[in-house]
Amino acid sequence: MRVVMLITSYHPIVGGAEKQLAQVAALMRAEGVEVHIVTRIHRGLAAREDVGGAPVHRVGAAGLPKPLAAAAFLAGAVRRAVALKPDVLHCHSLWSPAVAGALARRLTGAPLVAKPMRGGEATKIAGTPFGRTRLAWLTRAVDRFVVISREIDDELAGFGAPEARRVFIPNGVDLSRFEPADPAEKARLRARLDLPADAPVVVFAGRLTAQKRLPLLLDAWADVRAAAPNALLLVAGADRSAGADDPGRIDPARLSAPGVRALGHVEDMPALLRAADVFALPSASEGLSNALLEACACGLAVVASRVGGATDFIETGRNGMLVDVDDRAGLCDALTALCRDRDLRVRLGAAARETVARTYDVRATATSLLALYRSLRLAA
């Protein structure tokens, strides 16, 4: 079986969607599935190369204004997908990848799977010119929507996607790479990473974009430090904002405030998470955060916004804490409680690991997707 994945960016550009696809593609290849990845070209990257054993095809044109770049990617993605003669097309996002997939489906007859990336994606499309027409067309063209959160499922239902074509397959995490550290190993990791031996360590990991609400976390952190003066916040992620006026831009001075350490891009996330105690994700919107799943798998107590897939498995006081979006006081209270109470964070972290191990193993994600592909091929 040949599966063509369409996604706007891929390795070496690394975010949650790219990491999830890389993991799933590797597991599928181990089952004998031929996986091709079609993505947008970027300066300095080859148009065709193997990444982790999977052929990556970069299409479009680099350096064009955004509308022209989107059109070039769309045209190139359709041409390449058709040329690859897929058995299944799988599009990551309802934006240009899904449009390219729907056009390629018409030309190849291959069944089409579409995965919205986060809650609010369909609603944002609906607000663009002809957006509702596009969604209605996609609803007819897509054979199955893969939904990673109940929030996304409800949103798609509201735009007319039939229940029979919405399949719940959440993201997964590699439980063999992300697992809790015992006390001795945690001490060794802290020494290697130059972290304090006894202080509570909180990690934020993700792209430094407006959606992630890092400025809100930094505001709340000043109050957390007043109650837990030895607490340390580690910020893992690169600033990819466009300029000084970009709403996601972080003033570098804020990342060197007392009790804050900016790490930039981190290659060995398992080691960082296993050395930490708490994970904070105050995003305004999410699908199902890979970073959140990884933190839970490592046994960290988590504080997350009440959005996306977090609401499907986190229960405040049992296996984590949920706070409202943009609730600085609630975020501060949750982090303060965890920084001041070691027993609480250990208990919540252990329960988070148990939940993720039971329900969010990436091997189960890959198995469910393969079963979906095979059923669609049989029905075609």
C-alpha cells in the first residue's frame, strides 16, 4: 500500500504535527507500507530527499509572496500526489493540504483522509472569502476526517461533516522514549543539564507563537516566584516570529528574568522532561499537543488550558490541572500549588503517565490509521 501524506511543512522544520507524522510514518513503514510525504519547499532544502527512511517531496516555489506561494504549493502538491499513484491520500490540515488532496482524489480515485490540526481551524476557514463553500466541498470530497479531540469533532459536525465520516484517532506518544526517571537518574540528568538539585522545575515547550500564550505564562511566573522563590521556568522553543510587530514575538529581556531560563531549540526533549517536575501549556488553541503527551508520559504534573484534546483526558486534581484560556490568576494558582507541594505533583504526574500509557500510545495511533486506510481501499 502506498500512502501519500500532504503537509505544509516537514523536517527539518519541527513542530508537533511534523513530529507526529514522522513517528507514525516510521511505524507504518515497519508494517510494509510505502509512505511518501509531500510538503512545501524551503530555501536551502532539497526538492527530493529521504528523511528517516521516508521519501520527502518538496514542491512549490520559495521566496514568493504568501498568496503566490500558497498557489504554487497547491499546484505542485496536486501534480506530485497524482504522479505518485497513491492508494490513499492523507492530508494534515483543512487548509491547502486538504484542497490539494481533494483535487488529487478527483484525478486518481484514491480515498482521501483529512486531519484538522486544531480546534477552530474549520471556523477560521469559514470566515474567509468563500470559506463556507470550501468547507462544504471538502465535506463531500473527504472520505474520512481523522479527529484528534472531541472539540474538533463537534466543530466538524457543526459544519455538516456526517458522523459516519468522522473517526476519532488521537495523537500518540512513544512510550519507550518518553518515560519517567527514577530519583537517581533524575539527579544525574539535573547535574548534566545544570539544573538545581532540589528546586521545582517547570517546562514550557513549543513554538513561540501568539497561540501558545508564553507572555501570559511569563506574567504569571513573576507571581509564582513570589510564593516559590526557588522555582525555575525553562522555555524550550525557538522564536519564529516575523518581526517586532508580530503578536507572538517575545521580548528577549523577558526570557532572562529571575527564575526563567531560555533554552532555544532542544534536541533531547526526553532528557529535559525527565529532569523536570511540571509542564505548563497555557495555549489559546490546540489540537492534541504532542509536547503535552510527552510530558505526561514522562510523569510530569501538567497545567494546561481548557482547550483541544487536553480536555479529553485531563481531570483537574486527578491527573493534572486545567485552567481557562487567558486566566492569569488561575494559571498562577495552579503552578504555585504544584511548585510548593512535591507530593501533589508526584501524584498527578504518576496518574498522567498511567492515563497516557493506557490511551495515547503512538503504536495504537498507527494501527488505527492503517486499519482505516485498509477499510477505505476495500470500499473503493
